[in-house]
Amino acid sequence: MSVLRALRDLGEMIKFSHSVFALPFAALAAFLAARPGIPTLGQLALVLICMVAARSAAMTFNRVVDAAIDARNPRTAGRHIPRGAISRGSAWAFFVAASTMFLAGCAGFLVLEGNAWPLWLGAPVLLFLCFYSYTKRITRWSHVVLGAGIAFAPVAAWIAVSPQTLGPPAWLLMLAVATWIAGFDVIYACQDAEFDRSAGLHSLPSAIGVRNALLTARGLHVVTAAALAGVGLLSGLGLIYFVGVGCVVLLLIVENAIVSANDLSHVNVAFFTVNGVVGLVLGGLGIADVLLG
């Protein structure tokens, strides 16, 4: 029971369920890269392993290096490390294990597919993901850095499956994910605008105010919608995919509409629920279009 409890605590610490945000985009990239065929089960399994492991390592690193800051913030003081539910030593051990699994997954593409690119690029990508944790100490644009880091997922999946077909659709998919993630991270950060300002931390809401930050998030999500449309046009995708894009646009409108400078009570709905649906809808309908097109 103690082992299961420890695993549960680790999963809660890194918000394991949030892997659903970017994973469907990586899966869609894998299917686009493999056309006119489809990715093998081995490729999809390795993409899944790398995605989950990289995100787990990055989130654990963030929780460790931000533990002192989290302890001072009333909203985050109850997180696992500040309240003592998980020790720093255990968290570091988990970080090492997740990092090792990620690099092993990258090596798997070399062993099983003869593709060395994931192994060459694996360590730099992991370093960038960990670097994000320090950006809130130096720049208000940490949200964009986070978006860029997570947006490596679809490009990495594309390179892992078929590096020779990498082109504009992959870069537009990366742009879509980067602006989507950055936009909803700005919305989420609005909760901590006052704390960030008092603690000397940098975030867009603390720098330009919650109202202007929310306007910026909307602008980022407009770019997301345009980039997703561009992916479909350049990839020759059909009606099913564009229905998915339409659904994403509606979801992003809802996400931005339910949060205002005067009422942040629905931030968690916007962040956790709506964004989870965005990834599943776009990824699911996009893959269906590839398979049926």
C-alpha cells in the first residue's frame, strides 16, 4: 500500500493526467509524418513513452526547484513537496528515472527503426524543458517558453517517425501548440498576479495586469486557430479535420469567455477541462481524417 500511495502522490505531483494536453498533437504528427502509410505500433509506443517520460521529468524538476516559492504562495503551499508528502530526495530519484526512460525511448528509435535523430536531440530537448522552470525569475515571457517546450512534442514525433518529410505542416503544428499552451498558461497565471509581483517573480499578468494578460491570451489563441487551419491546408486534410479545427475554435472561445479580470473563479475549468477536450478533439478527428482520407 505504501508503494501504491507513493506512486499516487508522484502522479498527483506532476499532474500525470495532464499528459493528455499535448499527446494527441504528437500522435497526429506521427500519422501525418507516416503518410501515405501509418505509423507502426512500435513507433506509437515509443512516442507515448517519450512524451510521458519527458513531461514527467520536466514537471518533477519544476516542482523541486520551485518548492520554496510554492511554500510561500497560499495557492500552492499544499503541493506535495512543500507540505512534506514527497521528499526532495524522492522527487530527484523520480526525475532521474523519468529522464532515463525518456532517453531510453529515444534510443529505441535507433535500435528498432534505425533513426538516430531522437537520440541526438533528446538531451537538448530535456534541458530546454527543465530550463523553463527558471524563466519566471528572469522574464515575463516564461509562458511562451513553456509553450515552445511542450510544442517540441509534435515536431519530435514527426522527426521520430519520418525525419525526411519534416516541413511547413510540422512547424505550423508546433506554432499551434506553442501559442495554445502559452495562452492558457497566461490565463492560469492570472491567479498568482499579486503574489508574483510581491515575490519579485516575472509573469505576464504581474507585469501588464490581468486584463491585458487575458487580451494577450486571446491573441495567442487566434494564432493557434490560424496555425491549425494552415496545417490542414498544407497537408491536404479534409472535412473531418476542419470540423475538429472548428470545435477547437469554439472551445477556445469558451475558455477565454468564462474568465475575466473581475472573475477568475472558472480558471480551473478553462485550464483543466476545456484544454483536455481541445487536445482530444483535434487529435482524434485529425487522425480519423488521415485514416479515412
